Amino acid sequence: MSEDSPRIVSDEIRYQGLAVDDREWMLEFLADQESGVLGLVDEGSPHLVTQLFVYDDRDGAIYLHGAQGGRSYDIVDREGEVPACFTTSRMGRFVPADRPVDFTVEYASVVAYGTVEVSNDFAEKHRVLGRFMEKFAPHLSPGKDYDEMSDESIDRTAVYRFGVDSWSAKKGEEPPDHPDAYELESVRESE
């Protein structure tokens, strides 16, 4: 853990029974998640974009990538380093109750706060894009299963560095043998 590690602010969550302040759990959760939502502000208007991501604990940063164009790129490129938030979540089983107000769902989430900027450092972009390949194609090898990344493809890809200042996490789970919990997709299929 570096001295630049994000500050855990899960103690600020309203319902403390679901708050998670276990840094290792948060890191594992981020490693398992595939996509998240980046929140930006564009001249007073909220802008959300769902993106694939990788988290680099050494840098205390979430990295995203995309085209060098579009609304997100324009916001970050225009402003330089902008305040932002990022969230990723997972849903589990639904849990019924006698009263609709008491129905719940299993879930887990991490919300991060910090600033985002476009990385123009070629070495950083190459390293980060390699991390994306490792995360999303772990069974494939560069130079064997696909071409090595070319300088041209690295140059034309926008890499965003979201420096995480603080983050919080929550999770709500029921025991695996909960008699009434159900997967929504399975009950939809049986109807």
C-alpha cells in the first residue's frame, strides 16, 4: 500500500450495517468487476458513461480508455484535471419479505471520488492498455494469439487516469441457504 492509497470513507455511509472498510475486499471486488460508471460534470450538466476499467493499486488510480473524441474526452481534455466519481456494483439474489417495503436485494458496490485526466504519457498508456488485455483476455497471449500493440494504436487511444482520493464500499448478503432468496432471471424464465 503506497502513501497515496485512497482514504476509505465507508464510515460516512448512512446505513453502517452494510459499510465495508476492508481495503483487501475492496481491491478484490475491483479486480473482479468488469465495468463501472464514470461521473463527470459538463458545464453544470451531469454526464455518466459506462466503461471497462482496471485499478492499479500502485498508482491508486482507476484507468479507463476510449476514443480521442466524444463528450467524455472533450470534458476531460478541455478542463485538464476534473473532479469526478466512479462506481461499480454487482447484484445478487432478490429476497422477498412479508411487506414490500422490506424486500431487498443482495449487492455490493464501491464508489470512488477523485480527479480524472487524460494521460499523454506513452509508457503509461502502453502499460495500462496491457493491463486491460491481461484483465479481459487472460487466456490469450500477445504475439501469439493477437498482434502486439502498435505505437499507432496506443497513440490513437485515449487513456484516462482517475486518481482516487477516497472511496467507500457496501455489501448486503444473505446466507447462501436463505430459503426465499431467488435469482430474478430464474423466476422470469419459469413464468
